Amino acid sequence: MNIKIYEKSDVDAWNNFVDGAKNSHFFFNRGYMDYHSDRFKDFSLMIYNDKGKLISILPANVSENDGKKFLISHGGLTFGGFLTNENMKVETMLEIFDDVKIFLQQQNFSSIIYKCIPYIYWRYPSEEDKYALFIHDAKLIRRDVSTTIYLPQKYNYSRDRKYRLGKSKKNNVAVNKSDSYEDFINLENEILSKYHSTQAVHSKFELRLLAERFPQNIKLFIGGIDKKILAGAVVFEIGDTVHTQYLANSDEGRKIGALDAVIDYLLNEVYPDKKYFDFGISNENAGRYLNRGLIAQKEGFGARAVVHDFYELKISAEENIMNCIEKVKTGGGSRLLILVRKNFWTGYKLLLRRI
């Protein structure tokens, strides 16, 4: 197996693989990933089999802390993980993890922070990586909770959501598709600054740029009265899944249910034939703090929990050797012989240091 660090000359091969992957998302396309390349030092990996065929890619970046190097999949994206196609099998994924760990040891990395791709974005079952994480004793270090509606069998709205939707109708809130990204992000930042002392991840220039690069995937819907914007949603479309990347509701919009009107319009007029409608996470502090008010609003539309898991996989040479020894004790079969062979020189050097 051959592991290659992504270079700009690999863009076509990378993007073609993204398009054909069974657990893909358009934000793995380099046209999206590279918009913030000045903020994240890219260290994405491309994995080829012994016949020279690309079999997996890993969107990733380097992060350093206290003199240690970490590989994060990916720091600038909601989630990452190995992208694979229909040819991926469990045994192959185990071998990929073996070889990637050794490759990263040679690059002096301490561990991998691995952000799993939630199942609602899969085209086909894709948990080969989760089994490999288990085999390699990866530790679950964070779990975010998102809320998602299963559209073919969506639950009824709560009483409060129905009430607010009724107010929006009485006040003649109209919802339309828009390209006023600058006006929307100004509203979003006004609300975020007032209530949360923060700003949107994307600037108005970045959001406009990405919407122009991915017009079939990124869309804006505005709710208002006459020409006044009261609420809105930026949505990301990925196959059968729709995700609300941003939701904004002005103070006036809150009083008359403007955002409720926008969401109801998306659910029943724009995306009734999709499979999943995802609102995003409702927690802070690495998943430990739940924003109960925020998640209650989303659950009021019939959404229920989907988790985003983060694992840490330590990749020190010493740990690899200890894993080999442990597998000897428990009976490792043919994979044990492969692991021992791949880690032979690493283990030999480790022994010399200990003598």
C-alpha cells in the first residue's frame, strides 16, 4: 500500500474520488476545502493499493500543541474521516489504518483526531473505519449531538411550533429563495454578536464565494414582509440530505414566527422528497454542554438525535509494538504477522533504547 500526501497537482484525482465515494460530501471537494487553506495547514492523505489504484482519501490538517503534532480530519470541516467507494472492505480498512499509523510515525505525529462522518451523509453503509478504530483502541473523546428529521416519516410539530407558524401566517411572512448572502450574513452576525458574543464562521465574502462555486449545493432562503428580511436559512444539499448551515431570526422575526415559516417552507415545499433534514449540533464545550433551549426548538419540528463522534488514535511506535505483543497473547492470526513485519525496525530501535 502506498500513502501520498496531497498536492495541488492531485486536485482532479482527489475531486473525482470525492464524487464517487459512498460516504461523500461536497465540502470534501478541494474547491471548498481550499477556501480556508491559509488557516489550516493541509496534510490530506491519498491511499493507493499495490496496483497503484486510489482506494481511499483522508481530508486532514496538521495541528501542533506542546511540541506534539496531531493529524485532524479535518479542523476546518464539521467532520472528516476516510472517504471510500464500493470496493472498500473491512480487511482493507484495517490494513489502511496499520499503514497510515506507521506512515505518521515516520512523520513524527503523536496521534490522530478522527471525526467520523455521520450516517445521514452516506450513500451506502460505511462503518469500516469505526471497526478499525475499535481494533486500534481509539478513544472516544467527544460526541456532539445534532438533530435530524427523517422526512419520509416525519413527526408532528410541537404545540409551540404550530403556534408560531400560525403567527407567521397571520402576519403574511413570505418565504423565497434568495441570493442576498451579504444581507443575510449581516443579520446572522448581528444576532450572534448580541446573544452569543461571536460571529459566523464564514465571512460574507467567503459565503458568496462558496455559493458561486457550489450553486447546486448551497442555497439561501429568506423570510420577510415586503422587502424586509426578518429570518433566513443557508442550506447545504448533499444527495438525500439537507443541512441548515446557518439559521437567523431577527428580534422582530422572533415575535411573529418568521424562522418557523422558513423552516416549514423548506420541509414541505422545497425538500419533501429528501430523506434527512438536519439542523446541526446544539452543544458546546466539546459536547459536554447541551443547549437545551436550542435543541428544544429543533425537536419541536420533529427532529431527533444524530451524534457526531470524535476519536483520538495514538500512533506512537511504542504503542504499536505493545499492540503487537497484546495480539500475540490473544491470538492475532495473519494480521499479527503483517503488523510485526511492518513494525520490525521500529520495535528493534525501541529495544535498543531500552537496553
